[in-house]
Amino acid sequence: MRVNYFKFEKRTFINVLILVCTLVLLSNCATESKEKKLEVEGFTLMYKAHKSANSEIKNVPINHPVKISVETMTAQLLSLKYKELALFGKMKAIFSVKDINSIARLMTKALARSPSNKLIYFELEATSGGLTKGELFHSNKNLHWRFSKISGRNFNLSNRGASGFRGKGTIWKMIPQRGQALKKTKGVFSVTWDNWLVSKLKLPMTKGLQKRKKTYVKEKLKEPKPSLAPSRPASDSIVEEKLNTLNDLKRKGLINENEYQKRKKAILDRYL
């Protein structure tokens, strides 16, 4: 009986030990996988662990947080262009004026609040149609922009060769402007990443960027300003949804108290 009792106690101890280890492991996994996420008006912003990225990004040091102006971020967004890989493929802007108006301030704050070991992941329902997805991070006084999808068109990462990622299914590549370059992976064969752009924080004011800035300002001024008097009564659910979104922005530190109060007053003035 003593032997059986001893075996029972030993087996129980081992089972308890396994259970404790499993719970600790699950707890750690849950903690690591839980990332801050913002979803507002077709735009998703999230911090992702640097160590969860692929090997190419893992080897690039990340210098977060970094503070830049909204104007600098706007210039960055205006400069981003891509070209369709077709016989008559045209160079196009990745983000429209409306897109930039929606995301410039939020992306600026995301960089300023990003933990040192996190990448910034974003998704945007582009006004041109389709989903645009990518990653942004700061390293050695440069911003790194990497896109996996532009306006609903995927970037194919297969068939890597010395000429870069131009595998089957890839139908676009990014076009660097002055102060920018496509990322090159060092190795036996130098590989150019057609979807990964390294951009200086302060871009030179080229004629092209200056022209786009002027167009941006003109189009922004044309946008209709919200009327203080609503054209038709708004339901309580609309007001509640907008206030919930505003509260979420404040809670996640993406807007300060002053901005929160101004936007709250504008919502209440418009709909109540």
C-alpha cells in the first residue's frame, strides 16, 4: 500500500507540475500576442512585435519611438509612388489626398508612441478602391515603408532572384523619389525588394513633391467643411458610434485632451 501511495503522490506531483508549466506558457503566449489596435473609418493601425517579423526585418535595428511633425509625415505619404508592371503601366500615388487627410496625424502619433521593439502595421480601405496593407518603422534616421498590397493588388514574394522580387503574380513595384531607395538585401546575390522603400526623414523639396504638395493643399481647401446645422436629424446610434470612436482614440493615446474636447464639441454641435 505504501508503494502504491508513493506512486500516486509522485504521479500527482508530475501532473500538477505539467499543468502549471502549461498555464504559464499559455499566459506568456497570450500576453505576447495581445497587441494594441486601432480601427476607425476604414483604417486599421497596430503595433506588432519586431521578433515576429520575417528574417529580413529582424536584422534591421528599430529606433522607436521617434517624433516627427505631421507636415513631415504628410510629405512622406505624398512621396510614395508605385508603377504597374504592364506594357503601358503608369506611375501612381499610393495614397490619395483624402487618404492622407485621414491617416497622417494618426501615423505621426503612432511613431511617437511606438514601443522600441514594435513595428507599425497598417491597413487602409483606399479611396481608389481595394485594401492597401503595409508596415512602417524607423531605423537610423530613415523611415522604412514596406507594402504587401496596394489598392487590392498583392505583392508576390515568391521566385526571388538577383533582379529582385518580380515573381509570377507581381504586378507592381515601388518607385523611389529623391532621398529614397529600394531596400537591398546583402548576400551572395544582392536582392532588391521592389515593395520595400527606405526614405530619409527630411525629403528634398523636388519639383515633383512641391507640385504634389500644392495639389494637396488645393484639394484639401476644396473639401466641404462640416455644417454646424445637420441637414437631417441624426439617430442616437450614429452619435453614440462617433463618440465611442473618439473615446477609443483618446484611451489609446492617439489624441490629447484638447483635441478630444474639440472633436466632441463638433460632433455634439452637428448632431444634437
